[in-house]
Amino acid sequence: MRKRDLEKFKKILIAQRDQIADNAKRALSGDVHLDPDDFSDEMDSASSEINLSFTGRLRERERHLFGKIEQALAKIESNEYGSCENCGEEIGLKRLEARPVAELCIDCKSEQERLERRLG
């Protein structure tokens, strides 16, 4: 992969990482606890619990993505970025532009998804 492409992906990954970190800081600075006395009825309480649960799932997804971003940045530093972890072939630029943290080329990812559908 060309040095110019590596720099472009590094900037994209750093921007994504910074956005996730900013989201986490905002979430930590806000009150995210539930006090049953704060709600006038069960519907308000249930709605708030659903929102809190949804926010928790989003934070978990972001935490997982944050780890993938860190791995991708480490691969850029070690000149391993853009190579499929399964077959070793180069991952296409269009795929990396769509998903900069991609670890598999499109063929290996398609095969992985086919196996997952068959198994479960």
C-alpha cells in the first residue's frame, strides 16, 4: 500500500478514535443512573430504563470499535495494514474506505459470513 494511502487511513482512524473518546467523556460526565423517585409512573421509569440500556449497548459497540481502531493503527505503524489476516492478500482500497478497520479481504469476509449463517 502506498504511503499516501496509509496516511489517509491513519487520519481517518485517529478521527474515529477521537470521536469515540469524546462520546465516552460526555457519557461519563452526565448522570447515567436511575433513581425510581425521579419518575412519576411506571411508564416513565420503563422508558428511561430502555434508553439507558440502549445507551449501554452503544457504548459497548463503541468500546469494541475503539479496540479495532487501535489494532488498525498498530498495523499501520508496523506496515501490516491492508493485508488480509486470513489469506494474506491485500484488502481492496474501496473496502478499507468503507471500513477502515477491516481485517479480512472481501472474499474471506464473505466466506466467513456464509459459514456463520450455516452454523448459527
